[in-house]
Amino acid sequence: MSAIFALTTGVVYVRSWSGTVSGGTLAADTIKLDSTNQDVILARGAANVLALQNSTTAQLLNIYTPGMVVTSAEKGLTVLSNTAATSSVKDQMSGRITQRGTSWTGTASKTVEFFTEVLPANAATPTATWKLGYILEGVAATYPFQVTSAGAALHSNGTSALPAFAFANTPATGIYTTNSDTNMRFSINTTPILQIDTASLGLAAGTLVAWASGAVGTVGDLFLSREAAAVLQAGLDAAGVTNQMFKGPDRITSAGVGGNLTFAGGRGFDTGLGGSLIFQTAPAAGAGVAGVLATALTIDAAKLATFVGLVDSAGYKVATEAGIDATVTTGDLVGKTITFKKGIVTGYA
């Protein structure tokens, strides 16, 4: 029998040889541990590749530390260490621990792999980042997830279709950013719905803000939405609408007045007047036709109130058309004429 081992100072060489020995067949370039079972094998898988494998692919190969105390934080199963010297300009990364598989594209087989590595950083108190990377067919690595030594978990930006933080059953719903440090977005089934940035909170067109008397997810009765450009709508359009109200706060723990509710037009600048308060209603439009809003009252910056149509106060109805006389139609002043000039009452006769 030919010799299959050669021993020099500190080195054992295994010769490429195969044949039958006591206990079984020894494949070329392999060492079988345990002469009886020969089920754990060290082998040269390829150039520069050490393979630790089972004698059959149908069985699992378990690696463990005998007598390991699992409650001890100081002990580990395996340590992959880079002990090369560092300097002020060069840190030494750990080696990568890689899990690799293959996938069929329809025309060819491609390798896919995930790996982990540790990236140190120079400092008086050194820091490090644990990185989870991905490689497709050997091209440049991407890093979808990282954990810093300070405890921050860092994720790739994601997109509206594939959010960075999503859910197993609904991977198109979650949180992402647009490659910017100024915003965070929420996507529902690939559609961007909500954006939060340093100066604003934005909602997608057609999104309702709803409140309900019950738990989250129940049907609401109070809604805010964007009806059109620069138009805020209260309530939900429906065949049977629910009336809406804006009100000030109530005083509830001590005697006193309730809170005021103030509506104001925008401030002017320099010699410009402030904006007016404009109240509109929609007269009946006819069968099958939606009503059209029309101005009923305008209060301008000069505190002039301009009404369009009749003014009714406790049964006194006055027609209001600027620059013409108006006749009282009901009440004690029936038959009396009130004179309007440019919307200002000058007297009656």
C-alpha cells in the first residue's frame, strides 16, 4: 500500500489517493474522522477550498462544542477572526460568512448568496458595523441591512413597491424613503399614501382623514379630504350625507365662557389689504344635476359685509342689491323702502 500521509515539521500532508482501507473506502484528498463510522469528512473541495461534510448528503452535519455552557456569554461555538495588525489608516475587517445557493433564470443557473461581515472604524473608542450583504452571480455586493455598535439598525431605502420595512403577507405595504435624509413614506399595496418630512406631513390625493366613535378600523363619521385644488372638504360625499360641524373648545372644570372659534382671512403686506371672508351656498340645480356654489356673503378687510340675495332677521326680509332701492317684504316695515348705495343703507321712507 502506498503511503498517503507525509509528516514534516508542523505540517501533515494528505496525498491524493483513493482505495479500500479498514472501515471503508477513502476517497481522494479526504480525511475521515472516526475510523468506525467515517461519517465526518475533511476534504479538498477545490482549489483553496476546505470542505467539511457528511458522508451522505441525506444527513445533517452538526458542529458543536462539547461541554459548552450555554449560559456563559464568554463562550462561542465558532470564531472567524482576522488578527492582522491594524494602523491609523487601515482597519482589518472580519472574514465573510457566506451562505450560497443557485437559482434558474429560465435559461441559465445563477448563484445567489447572503453573507455577514464586521466593519471596524478607527476611534479612541473603536466602533464597528455588522453588515448583512447580498451578491447575485458574483457582482458587487449590496447591503440591505446593517447594525451599528451603538445599537442602530440600518436598512436599505426601499421603494413604494418594495418598502424597506414591510410585512411577510403584504410585502408591498410598509415604510420607505426616497433616498433622502428628509422624509419617510408609508406605502399601502405599492401606493404612497403618507409622507412625513422635516417641515410637513403630506397625504396622497384622494386620501381621507377619518375619525370614528369606535376603535381604529371602524366606520368613521367625521372626515376631512381634498375636494379639489386648495379646497378642504369636511364630510364624505354620499347619497345620504352626514352633517359636519366645526366648533371651539368647551370649558368643563370651572365656571367661565367657552373657547372662541375665529375665522380669519389672510394678512396683507405693505399697502395690500387682508383677505375677505367669503361664504358660499349651492342653490338647487335641477333633476340629476349637481348644484354649483355661489357667494352669499362677503366680509372684506374694511369690515364691509356684502350680501347677495335676501337678508332675513327675525322675519324681516330685505332685498339687497347694491345701488338700488330695496323694499321690505315682511314685518312692521312692510311697504317702506330702504335705499342702498354701493351696499350701504342710507335711510328709509
